Amino acid sequence: MPIDSWIPSVTMAAILGAASFGLIRSHRRSWGRRKQDPSLDQADLLHYGAQFRRRMQASALLGVIGLLLLLGDLLIPWQKAPFLFSIYFGFILLLTGYLVLLAIGDALATASYTRAALARIQAQRRHLEREAAELREKGRSELPVD
């Protein structure tokens, strides 16, 4: 096989592998910091733990897809075995679809968590504003009248 024919595969595999490695490293660091954060409650830790698992799975799958692209291109000659190559390529497309579903699921879970967290913060803000208004009212009623 001439070198020109596998340069794109090697390039794509290297890009996907480097992206996978970088993302996995970033997720591990982020999860390590969050596990040590004393300000997070149990619900936050559960959310971030699930997020870590989803993102690690997606990042690792990205690297696997890159490796499969390289191996398939090097080991399965599409000119000589088009049916086998189409099955292999279909498998890669299925993995890519699953990767997209993982990304969509992560985005939806993060959006849901963010909406719930904002609702909690807004409820706490309204409660504190009511308390402040009551304290101001109490302070005015205790002022001496001239």
C-alpha cells in the first residue's frame, strides 16, 4: 500500500487520539477538584459523578473511533473486500452515532441540572429578599417618633 493512501487515516487517528487523551485528562482533573470541593452537597456530587462517567465514555470512544479508522484503512482493502469494508464502516458509523447520543444526553442532563440549580438559587433569593423586607419593616416600626 503506497504511503499516500494511508496518510489521511494516520492524520485522523492522531487528531482523534490526541483529542481523546486531552479530554480524558481534563475530565479527570475536573472530577478530582469537584470531589474535594467541600461546598458541594451529595446531589451535586451525584450529578458531577454521572457527568464524569458520560464524558469519559464519550472521550474514550472518540479515541477508539480514531484507532478503528486507522486499523480498518490499513487492514481492510476496500477495493478487494468492499462488503467487509462496508460492514466495518457501518460499525464506525454506529459508534459515531452512539457518541453523538452520549453528547446530546450529556447536554440535556447538564441543562436540566443547571435549570434546577437556578430555580433553587432564585427561591433562596426570594426568601432572603422577604427576610430583608421584614427586617426593614421591623426596623422602621422601632424608630422613635418625634
